[in-house]
Amino acid sequence: NPIPEDSVPSTVVAVINVRDRDSGENGEVSCRMDGNLPFRLETSSENTYKLIIASALDRENVSAYNITITATDRGRPALRSRAELVLEVSDVNDN
């Protein structure tokens, strides 16, 4: 679903669940978001992250965001997995 451009910062737009079937340190996973976007990634619980609006959105400037999230485990060597989300911004009448 598109995100309205007048959504306030701190709005949760996605919940991301990560899982690694390894045990111990090899099963511990951290996530990060690539790029400089108006979103932030916060830990919600042990294996869950929230994608949150960090600053104002303006559909006239950017109508969609490609967000790449990388999950990395603590194994040696560390294994990584990437997922890309496309978030569309819907227009709200500014006038």
C-alpha cells in the first residue's frame, strides 16, 4: 500500500522479521538499511525490526523509495542476505 506523503515522522511503515536457524552467536542477526533515506530501522524485539518514517515525505520530489535492507549474522565467516522494498508515496493535496 502507498504511504501518504503527509504521514508523520515516527510512523511505522513495515515490520521485518529475520531468522537464522543456527544456534548461538552464528544465529544472531542484525539488520541495516542502505543509503540516506527518510526512514530508519529500529529493533522491535529479538528478531523483528520496524521501518519508521524519520523525516517528512514529499511525493512531488520522490514518488517511490527503493529500500535495501541487509541482514548479517555473527558467524565466521558472516553470512548476509539482502531484501529490497519498494515504498510508493501517495499524493495528498498540498493546496
